[in-house]
Amino acid sequence: MSFRTISLICAMVAVTACAHTGRLSPDTAVRPASGVPESFSLPAGGTDARDGTCRSPLRDPRTGVELRFVRSIPGLGDYEIPERAYGARAGELLRIDCHTWRAIGFVAR
């Protein structure tokens, strides 16, 4: 393979990656969620959230509803939740601040 071919392939991969991650950004439109807890927790309890690591599953400490991690960007995680939980619509994920495990709101899948 020539250097030019390799460069072209790398450029195509980079453009594809940017197009994919362009949807997932801190500036993505967020729709408010209702009835969320002050913060979510790990099912086993413990483990501090301050390091900003998104973990799965998270649990609503009041109801036991579990959130499953889908994707992340630094400090934020998008989680799948049970249908209609917290006012979710079809095709929405619940965005969580992984430093505090507090809900930010709904984003498009």
C-alpha cells in the first residue's frame, strides 16, 4: 500500500469517528427528566463517584430502577432505563453526570 492510500484510509476513519462522536457532546440538547432521585448509586453501595468514571449498572436508591451504561464522553454517561421511567420517550437515554451520579436529562439515542 502506498503512503497516499494509507493517508486516505486514515482520513476516512477520522471523518467517520468525528461524525459519530459529533452527536454525543456536552452541548447535545437535553430534555428534563422528572421524578429522578437526587443522585443514583451502585447496587452494591459504596464506591465514590468523584473520579468521574461512569459505572454500570446504577440504581435509583428509592425504587430500585437500574440504569445500564450505553456510551460516554468525559465526565458524562448516557444510560438506558426502563421504558417510560422518569418520563422517558422512545429512543431516549438518560444522561448522568459521572462525577455526582445526578441526572442531567434525556438525550436522543
